[in-house]
Amino acid sequence: MERDRSRSREGFHGQGKGCQMNIRELVSDLMSVPGLSGHEDRVRRQIAKHLSPISTESDRLGNLWATFEGTGPSVLLFTHMDQLGFIVRKIEADGFLRLERLGGVPERALASQEVLVCVGEGRDVRGIIANKSHHATTPDEKYTVVRYPDLYVDCGFESSDEVTAAGIQIGTPVVYAPGSSALGAHRLTGPAIDDRAGCAVLIDVARALSRRANGPTVHVAFTTLEEFNLRGAQPLAQRLMPDIAIQVDLMLATDTPDMGDRGEMVLGGGPGISLYSFHGRGTLNGVIPHPAMVGLFETTADAEGIRLQRSAQTGVLTDLSYVQLVGEGVASIDVGFPMRYSHSSQEVVDIRDLDSLRDLLVAALSRIGPDFSLSRD
């Protein structure tokens, strides 16, 4: 029954017609574009292309948004478009690159990974993070994680002159090699699913909003710098001053052998809402959602027959934690999709969760009318 309803909604919103990509195709396309935090411009241009002919705006930080005017409380619906990665820290005389980590990159998952050194479109350079030859490692080294300052990238250069001739300098962005692969019938794997999957969902939501007859004012935004300092969305929120903020990002899937004690978030089990997030590692920030927003999504999911999962995690933080404090305070909630293996070069998402998340967001927004109460009572 849920599948039939989803098809009906897609047809009404015009998905699958003409040259518009569906969510699976959008995620794959956006994952093919590098966009290190602070260097999101290629991704921003690609998203704007997918949104066309919808009119968009951008600011000095590179945030991109489209506004759909309406009545009642104004809504900022946003997701981040940047990804974590590295910056070239040093160029060795023999042509190897040393890296500085940007964002929460897991050191134990780095050795032998393929990377892309982002010089410019058509000029990017492939490389690998070197892994010491197994035959030369000592017994202790075999069970030791090499710290990222000690790792180096091999791009096939033989000298520092070759490196600079290729356009690589100190400060050049480096990301996991872009791309994606199907995993089973419904799943996708690759880097930067966090949060190109969220971007794909919001592109589809924006298309739906462009066809609506009425509803609240909604700013659909794609933000910068989330993986760096979580504050790229803050100036945008200060500019738009929304009453409501809905942030879309991953939810930690807990259905693998190593995650069973962290919750009940199942890949393929539908979208989720966060009831509690707190970083707990030097950043005293997080989000406890506004009760009106929790009620909105629970009621909407029930009415639409969409299974809604729930998350409560320490160690997780999104840029909503700063957006919620703008102005007189913003009624806020984190909404998202289950994802496995966060911040690794091979994250995993289920496309069915993204389709259901789109349906949930469109339906929830339609329920925010002029009399929608943001009272905590």
C-alpha cells in the first residue's frame, strides 16, 4: 500500500518525467562531485542545475537556497552539501603529499584508500593513501593504527616539481575518491552519502513545492561548512529568520553486529527523527527537538502510513544546534535517514528510506498552516 501511495505522489509532482532524475540517480550524481567543506562550489552548481528552472540564491559562504512563498510560520528546511576530507599540508621532495585532516575522519579506516586531489574540474589528480608493505611490517605494526600526520599520499609523482606542475599546492582539497556502487537491490554505497543523500531528497522536495497550491513559506537550503565547524548555516538562518527549522541528515543505523547497543534504527526501516543529540566531545551543544515538531512528524507519519524510526544519540551533532538559537529561538527538529558506516569511504544507505523521507517531508510541510501552534504547551 505504501508503495502505491508513493507512486501516486511521484506522478503528481512530476518525478520521472522528462530529464529529471529520481532520488537514486540524484544521489549517485551528487556523489560523483567532490565538495570538501569550505570548497563546496562544484556541488552547489550541480544542485542549482538539478533545481532549474526553480530560482535560487546564494550567499558569500556559498549557501544555496530556494524560497517558496506562502502563509503561516516560515520554515527553513535544510541539509549540508559539504563533505569531510583533507587539506594538503606538505609536499615532500620525492613527490609524496602529507595531509591535514578536515572533519571527523576515522584514522583507522584511511590506509590504502583511494583519494582525489581537487585541483580543478578536468585537472583533478587521483592518488592513494599509502599502506606500508605487509612483508616489511613488524608484529607490533600489524595491529597499530597509523596516525594521519604519519600517512602520505602517492599520486605517482617523482618530485615536488611534478606536484606543483600538476597544480597541487599546500591547501589543496583532498577527498575520498568520488563515486557510488549499487549494493543489493535497494542500497547504495560510496563516500559522501552524508549528506548528498539529504541533498537529493531536498531537491525532490523543492520540485514538489514548486507545484503546490498553498502552504507555508519554505526556504529549501543546501548549506556549507557543516563538517568543519557546523556554522555555515547560521548566517543563512540569521538572514531568513525562520520560525521553524527542519534539518535533514543521517541517522546512525544500529542494525549491524557492532552497533546493536546504540539504538533501534534499521536500514530500510523508514525515515527517522532525533529525540536527543549531544556531541559530548568538547562541544557542549546538541538538539532537543521542539515538542510541536515532534508531534507534527509523528502525526504525519501515522496519517501517511510511513514507518517513523526514533533516534537518541551522544556523539552526534548537526548544524541545527546553532540554527536553533537564532533570533528569539527557532522551533527545531533533526529528521533523517538511517545510514551505516558514517564518515568512512564506503557509507551505505537504502533508497527506500530516502523515498519515504521525501514523502514524509512533503506531507508534514502541507500540515503547517496559518494556525499551526508553536506553543510548548
